[in-house]
Amino acid sequence: MRGRLAGSLGLLAALIVAAPSAAPQQAARPAGTVLPRFKTGVELVLVNVVVRDRNGQIVRGLTRDDFTVTEDGRPQTISTFDFEDLGATTPVAAPAPA
């Protein structure tokens, strides 16, 4: 189950983590004008995940080793991992087969 779980979560993380941004439009400017450039990057991406079993119960006791996060097919380092108990939850019904 953990292998399938890791693969599914890796796909989920890949869909959530990377999203291209649109390039800004350039306005007309005088020749020879130098535009300032700002280098940007992302150091930390937050990915919230809820893992439930077949009965809709939250799976507890997972560690960072149970997950794989990839970007462009390359595994990324999980630098922090926390379990947050948000109180009593009711089981979610499994989706009906298509």
C-alpha cells in the first residue's frame, strides 16, 4: 500500500508544486534603456496531504519516508514533515465505482 500511496502522492505533489507563470508584457521604451532584472526562486513549497484508508479513516503514523515529492521527474528533498490532528473527523464515503 505504501508504494502505491507514495506514487499517488508524488503525482499529486507534482501537479500542485509547479505552475508556470505568464511573462509580463513589455511596453515601448526608448532605445538603450536598461531594465532592472530581479532573480527569483522558490526555497520552500508547502504541500498539504490527507491520507485516508478504504474506510475513509485518516491514516496515522506516516513519516516523511512514506512520501515522495518530485519535480520534473526528479525527487525533491522533504525538509520538514508534520502531522496535524485537526480534531474529530467523520469518515468520508468511498466514491462509487464508475
